[in-house]
Amino acid sequence: MLTIGAHLSASKGYAHMAKEAMSIGGNTFQFFTRNPRGGKAKEIDEKDVNEFLEIATENHFGKILAHAPYTINVCSADEKTRRFGIDLMKDDLQRMEYTPGNMYNFHPGSHVGQGVEPGIKLIIEALNEILTKEQTTTVLLETMAGKGSEIGRSFEEIRRIIDGVALSEKLGVCLDTCHVYDAGYDIVNDLDGVLNHFDEVIGLDRLKAIHLNDSKNPFESHKDRHEKIGEGSIGLVALTRVINHPKLKDLPFFLETPNEIDGYAKEIELLKGKYTG
């Protein structure tokens, strides 16, 4: 069965997101833990959480994916910015324990002129402070397109972060199809080669989720602009190969395409029709 969902608004709670996911043909969803630009998170409603857990169990939901706000940068040169990101992620992971065993995705960060090595060192230090032995949530490092001074533009950079983290068993990777294509990994013409390289460098056992997005920009553009499925430079044929690939087909897929709810419904219907899993 194809496990697929879209990025939904968390403003009305977990149970509402689950119902909305089902209304568009999904069996999982992604959401921001709080305003994507940062700020205080909405109070957890335990009644809402319990209703969600019942819905998810009864309808065989896949793991859901929480997304950290875009504003956090745990490898910033500014100590206050780093501390803001660390404290926010700690709070998010405590809140995630209301829905245990799920996933939390974040952008590794931008070194902002310090250089890749100092940036990676700061990300490692942050994760070593944030992660706990008790947490049930898997924290995912997202593959990035490489715009500006982003870290995570290569599998090797992600591997170096993982290698430096004491509780690395709490870490996984979310592969974004738009990002890796924009970064220079040719998933259109050599998906097998890209996955083999991922396996050699990081290990496919670390791959826990896929952000399924087309790209507005050409290969190796380092731009990071998502497009609707089949309307970008990656294309429907290549993305169909992604969802049906034997090494990927059992992973959860999350749409982050520029859509409203009805657009996500159409994309999910389209992809279900292409899934042969």
C-alpha cells in the first residue's frame, strides 16, 4: 500500500489533520510544529491527541512527520540564534512524545560564511544537547538543494553530522526529490545510481521518509523551488519510478508541492494510479 500524505495546517489539531488527510486520499500527513517562522507553539490538547491516535490506528496510518520551523539555524554564527533553535527543538521533541514513535524533520542549517566544517561541528554539538535516550521520535536530517551556505547539500555532509552524534540511533534522513535534483543528484536519469551512492555513504537503513516534490528549476540549479507533480523538470515519469522503486516503495511519501487541499487530492489520486508496489 502506498503511504502518502500532504503538508497540512496544524491549527485545528491532530484529529482534524487526520480527517483532512483521509478526505484527500492520504494515510499520513506532515505539519509544522508551530508557525513556520518560529514562535510559541499551540498548547497540546490531550483529548485531541487521543482522538487522533484512535483514528490513526483504526485507519492504518503510516508514521506522521512533524517539520521544524524554517527559522531555526543551529549552526548560525550567532549564539542567540543557535540557542533559540536548540531550545525550540527540545520543546518540539518533548511535545512529540504525545504521539510517540513518529518523526521530526529539520533543515540542518546554514553556516553563513563560517565554512562547512565549523557549521557541521555546531550542528553536531546542538544534536548532542537536544537528543535524549528516552525519546521515541526519530529526528530526520533533510537533504538540501545547496542554495547559499546550506549544509546538507551532499550525502557526505549528512554522514559527517550523523557520525559526530552520540545518540545517532535517534537520527534518520528525509530525502527531498526537488532538493537532491537541484543539488546535482540525477534521480531522473540515474535513480539507481543515486540510491546506491546514498547507501554507500549514509546507508539506506537511515532513509525514513521522502518529500515528493517536482522542481521549478533545472538539474543542479541549487535553487530549491518546488513544483506540482509532473509539471516541473523532474517530471511524472521519474517521480513514478521513485514511488515504485523497490528500495523506496515502502517508505512514507509527503507532498510539499505548491497546492491547496484540492490540488493535493488530485496529486494523491494521480500517484495512487501510478503505484504498482
